[in-house]
Amino acid sequence: MQYQGYVHPGFSAVASEFISQISDDGRSGAALAVYHQGQSVVDIWAGKRDHDGNPWLEDTLALSFSTTKGVASVMMHILVDRGLIEYDRPVSYYWPEFHGAGKHDITIRHLLCHQSGLYDIRGMIDDAMHMVDWERMIDTLEKATPSHRPGAAHGYHGLTYGWLLGEVMSRVTGKPFSELLFELLAGPLGLDGMYVGLPEDQMQRRALLANQAPESRERSGQPRRKRKASLVRQAQGQMINGAFRMVGLDPGDFAAGLAPRGIGRFSFNDPRVVKSCIPAANGMFTARSLARMYSAVAEGGELDGVRIMSPQRVRAMAQIQSRRVDKVVPIPMHWRLGFHRVFTTGPRTPDAFGHFGWGGSGAWCDPSRRLGAGFIVNGGGGTSPFGDTRIMRLNGAIIRCAERVEGKRGPLQNIITDRFYDLVN
């Protein structure tokens, strides 16, 4: 398999790692983009974008699941930087109807850190298709009761995160999420593909998820599930249960945060889902748009003469808020304000932050290394219940190449810098 696009000679190892990861099954593909020191050094794509074997193109968009949360978080920080929102104000200050059912003490910081206790979407709705209805989900969250006292614990808001942030932003600006996304990010940065709620005239650009049906199934008349698929789900369930028990957590919280009722009939390929606005899970992006956005953050909030936020805001959003184990995702995520740590194979990333998505996608920045990266993919690797390790291997290759190009930080200096960071944070 061959990739198309551009690779700086110093980052050729990244392209080699990228191409080795794409399944040659005739329906899977991916794209990767990297910015270093404000310049594009990797912009490549390869493989197929749908079940018919159509090639992945330069402008192909892919649904990127929770990678969308990082985009929503950057938008929130831009509005904070403009003085429209404050981290420690109650959510109900901006959204009065949110006040009831024990939610009056929930702050914007709680939302960004997944500490509001409003992760239990399984208990909130009785059919996953309700997620395509923004107004219904907002009404549901207004009536919802937190699962724990705000700030007392972490529970990854796998699906509710986007509506919570999105409604606050809409209340303070008077604009819907999709319009804000263009106004705050896509327009100013000249992004070629960044949507949450894909417009009809962009539908032809999308890649289809290789492992999902074209449309969601109705409650009645469901086809009988194959035994092999059932066994896979059982194995995944055992992995999840085992992982939670190892750290003394309830595996039921995983389902509560990530598996609303009817999710087995729900397809993210369904045009109804793709066109709806689910800002925690259904962003359609190009890799270069994600990398360019995060590069602006890595450069102190400015790229190519366009400033989206202040350097002070970048420092604030990068600060670790908690290292506690999460109730929904049983690994320490080192939550920042809307972002988690960046996992790699090899190089340590104490200053890096971003957001990865189910199925392997992800995007992140490292201000200390002046790196921004975005990876989109339509075929899941399935090596863990929380995604796969492909982006971790890509991240390791990206950082090693950047350090060789810079020629500034050797292994000993990395160790000293990282140990110092651990001591002061």
C-alpha cells in the first residue's frame, strides 16, 4: 500500500509507521497530519474510504468519535479567553434551567474536568436515537440528577460532555454549535474540514466506518446477531470487567457513560446521525484541520498571523487538574481542562495534551516541542476496549522525529526535564 501527500524528509519514519497500520481489506483507510514549529511536515492519506473500495482522497472527512471533545474544549477556552465564560462560575449562571435536581454547584471547571457527575446517559435516555435531537438532550440534562457530588469524583462524560459545553456556549453567544465552530476555528484558521453536524453539501466527502452498518436499525425486525460477534462482545465485556475490578471500580459505570440503551442498533454511518450535532462524538474532520488547530495552540494560540487565544490561556488549559482514576475509564487520564494526557510508545510527553477517540483517531499538541498532530481513520484496530494503540505508536514516531530534527534534547535531558515536571506537578 502506498500513501499520498507530503512528508518532510526528517519525518519519513512517521510515514512508514502510518502505512504499516492500514488494513488492506478494501474498505479501510486513514489520514495523518503533523505540524512542527508552525509548519506542515506531514500531510498524508492512504487506503479506502467505504465498503465499495473508493479511494481515500485528499479532502476525505472521517467521523472521529471523542476526538471531537478536544475541538469543543478549544472552543470553550476561546470564549473564556474573550471574557464571556469563567471556569469557576456555576453552569446555571449561563444556563438558568440547568439549576435544578442538585446541579446548582456544578461549575464550568467541573464540566471540563468530567467531575459534574452527569455521565450516566444510559439512565437518562431509553433509546440512543434520542441523541440526534439537540433540544431533547438539553431538556434531559436539565432534569438529570448527578451521580455524585460535583468535584468528588471523575466520571468520563463520554457522550453528555458535548451537549453540556455546547449549550453553555450557545447561551452566551446566541449561536448554535455548528455556527460557532466555523466562527471560532474553521473560518479564522482556514480549515478545510471541521464539522459537527455535517452539511448536506459535504456528505460526499465522508468516509464510512468500516465496521458499522450504513443506517441505524429500528427496534423491531432486527436481524439475528451472529455468534462470532456475540463472542467478541463477551470477550470485550470480560476485559472491561477485569480492568475495573483490578482498580476497585464498578464496571457498570462504563456502560452508564458510554452505552445508552439501543446503542447496538445505532450506526454512526447513518445520515441522520452524521447530520446531527453530537459534540462529544460525531465530529467529521480532516487530519490537517485537527493538526492545524492544535498547532495554533502549540504556538501559544497563534498560527500564520491568526490568534485564536492568548498564551496565558494555553498555559491554563494545559494544567493538570487531577491524576485520580476515572469511574468510567479505569486508567489515570491526568485530566486537564477538557483534555487528557498524550500516550506514546517511548518518548514522554509531560507537556502534551489533546483528546483521542474510540476506534483509533486522535489529535493533540505539545507546546514544549511545538507539535500539533491529527489522525483520522475509518477502521478500528480493536486492541483494547477503549480504542487501539495505533495513535500511540504514531505519536512515538512523531516525537522521535521532531527531536532528531531539532537536535536539541538528548535522552538524558529528556529524563531530567520529565522528572522535574513530575516533581512540580
